[in-house]
Amino acid sequence: MIVVIKSDCPRQEIELLFTALCRWSIVPEVSIGKQKLEIILVGDTTEIDAQEIKKLSPFIEQVLRINKPLKWASL
């Protein structure tokens, strides 16, 4: 899953999100872009409801479920 965060999200809110997401036994990884911040949820997310994640913070813009394995790319 990918959680897209609004660009004006305070750092403290991101830390609270990390704490909340770790309760599902997944590993959150941050990807910082020029205009958005994304949290990639690594692990088995099949049992996690995207709406539950969206309710965690008003700064969450959207939650995307990835059906195929995500491959990290490096430049």
C-alpha cells in the first residue's frame, strides 16, 4: 500500500502516523518527492482496510492498494 500525505503535513504528525502504522506489523518506508510525501507500507497489507488508514490523519490525501509486488528502483 502507498499512503500519500499532503505537503503541509507537520513532522510530528508523520511520526504519529508511523507509530500508528506499526501496530499492523508492517514496516513504513518514506519516499519524499518535490510536492508530496509518500509512506510505502512494506509487508502483508491484505487484511488492512484502506479506509482505516485514511482515518488516522486529516493530512492523508489518499491510500493506494498495490496488487502486484512493488520493486524499488534506484538511480
